[in-house]
Amino acid sequence: MTPPPRTAASRRVPLTSAPNMRDLGGLPVARGVVRTGEIFRSASLAVLTDDGRVALADLGIATVYDMRTAQEQARKPDRLPASARSVSLDVLADDQGDASIGAAIMSGHAREVADLLEEGGAAAIIGKSYRKFIRLASAHTAYEAFLRGLANPERHGAALFHCATGKDRTGWAAVCLLRILGAEDDVILDDYLQTNTDLLPTIQPVLDKAEADGVDPELVLPILTVHERNLEAADDEVTRVLGSFDAYLSKGLGLDEETLEALRERFVE
């Protein structure tokens, strides 16, 4: 018997030192629901407390896919339990400019990049980033390794994937996995937009700091939140470059049907 779908609140993992963390388990997909306790998404684990490390170990998380740039990882390495191994997947290795803008804002330096955000600049920057997820060779390598790693029968335990805030590079990874598993578009979008709720406690101080520095919070908000138009930009690039999402998986990422089926068998119940 297929378990019932789970609510966003029941999927949330409430760790203050690991924001925007939730289980993809319980989301409805073509053959049932995503298996609970097998695949998690989050923001950076660089400030994970000792209690947080115990919590990750208790969840059985044995593999962590870090999609941040090499510079982000070196500057703020993850604090993982001894039972978890880290896999570095630098999505933006071939073009890191947009990631540095987001990092500046999250570090409280919005004023330094405010000129780039004027007149819709923030939305344009994010849209360009999502197009890079489709176009860059480093992104192809990272997302292929992520999906192959998840499908690998020799991988044991649960997995977690993240970037800096767990919304863009992580968001696209979740979209890809959920599409492979057969989730409907509205289910995928709801999980994607859930980040705006789960990340709010983390971004509110950043917005307050920007305002205190004389920067309109509305200018930086598109950088700190997710919007449906971001996925539309990625899908538009998929169509432009490869023709379809299936072609993106097969030609862009080099995934065969055996790997896709292995993902469905592992993560669907």
C-alpha cells in the first residue's frame, strides 16, 4: 500500500544551524510517493552545531553532495558527522560571477553590489544563473555526478544535497530528480517555492541589514528568494539548447534509461 503524501510542515527538518532543510519523502510521484528518509535538501552545513551533526547522523545521512563553488567550500567548509562523506560538485566552476553576488549579499555587503540590482537587475542575474545550469559544462558534470551517485547501488544510507542557501543550484537538482521520479509540475513547483517560507528566518536579517545600509530590500529580494520565472528560464534554455527535458537528461547529462530507472526504484514507494 502506497503511503499518503506528506505536508510541507511534516517534511521540514527544524535545525536552526541547517536552514531550509527538508525531506523530499512523501511527495507524490508517478508510481507512489518519494520514499521517506532517503533524500534531503538543505542550505550550507558550514555552521552545523554538534547537536545538528548528531541529528544528521540520526537521520542516517551518509552522503552529502555539496554544490557550492570550490571557493565557497574552502571559505566555509561543511561540519559533518563522522558517519557522512562529502562529495564536491561545483556546479558553477566554469562561471562563478553570479554566485559571488549572492555571497556578498548574504554576507551583509548588499551596498557593494546595489548598482547591479537596479531596474530588474537582480531578477536578470538569477535568470542568467539558471540558464548557466543548463549550458555550463561544469553544471552538466555536477548534475550528472549527483544523479548517478544517487542511483549507485553501492551507495548506502540516506543522501543530502545543498548549496549555499539551498535554493538555486539545489533547487534545480531537486527539480531534475522529481521530474525523473514522475512528480507533477505543481508538486515540483510547490516544493521549490517552499524555500521562500523555510529560508525566511535566515534572510530576514540580511534584508534588515541591507535596509540599514540604505539599500531597498526589494532590490535584493529576488536574489534571496525563488520564483517560478527562474524555472521558466531554465526550461527555456533546455528547449533552446537541447529541445526537451528528456534530451537534457540523455544528451546534456549523459544519463541512460537504466540509471533513470534505478533512481525510480530506489526513491519511490
